[in-house]
Amino acid sequence: MDMILIQQLKPQWQFKMNISHLVALSNNSVIGVNNDLPWTLKRDLKHFSSYTQNKAIVMGRKTFDSIGRPLPNRKNIVMTRSPQDREGVTEVTSVEDAIDEAKIFSQTINIIGGEYIYKEFLPIATKLIITEVGLNINSPDAYFPEWSTEEWKEVSRTASSENGIKFSFVEYLKI
């Protein structure tokens, strides 16, 4: 999405929609290996489920395929270049269409991946809900896009550990 379009769209949504990125990432910003999470953290999955219930979620086709089904109690929106009438989801081909579909369901849109979808929505995001996983991952194939901490304010942090892995739930708001 080009910056001119983002600037045109942002005023329409800035105060009406909460656009959150919900992501778990490693120390080296890895979000995926072989189209899957490179760790298993039940507490993080519960956090994800709790945060996304009764809200719209937007994901790319690969993320949807890795999940394998629509997630219950959510509006599942799949952004794809080649819609195929997947059952239980709304398929869209653009950021604009995803937002239009999401706002029918809730005032919050949760962007849940993958790499390309995070990158497309980052300029108009209002919140980052990040699980910082204390691992460095080798041979990744998906990263969370670079973002500037100068544009975001950390508003909460909760440390935890599971299976010998330290992680923190961190919330940032756009400044």
C-alpha cells in the first residue's frame, strides 16, 4: 500500500477503529518457521484467544492455512491475492476491503499475521500486542517488520515463563 493511500485512509479510521497487531516474536523478530510458530506456549495461545474473542481478525492466506480452520467466535478475514471461497471466512484482496468487512463486526481489528499482512497494516495500526519470546530462532522464514520504538509507547508488560522459555506480554500504543 502506498503512503498517499495510507494518509487518505488514516483520518477515516484513526478515531473509529482500533487496529491492533497481535504477534509473538523472538529476540530476532522471527514469527515463523515452515509456516508454523517456532515454539509452543499454552499461556500465549490463551492470551491470543482471550484478546481476539468476539472481534474481527485479519490474516493472510498462509496464516489461515497454518491454522487450518476459521477461529470460532471471531470474524475471520483472509487477505489473499487469489480468493477461493474458503468456508467460514471472508476473503478480501486489499487493506481497505479488510477494514470495511471488519468494521461491520467490531470496533477492533486484530491483525494476526503473517509477515506481509503485518507490514501492510503497520502504518495504520493503533496498538501492538506483542509476546516477546526470549529465544533466537535459526532458519526462519517469516519476520515481524521493523518498527520504531519512537512511534510507540509501552503501556504494560507482564513477564512469564513456560517450558523453560521466558516471555513477556507487552502492549504498545501509537504515540
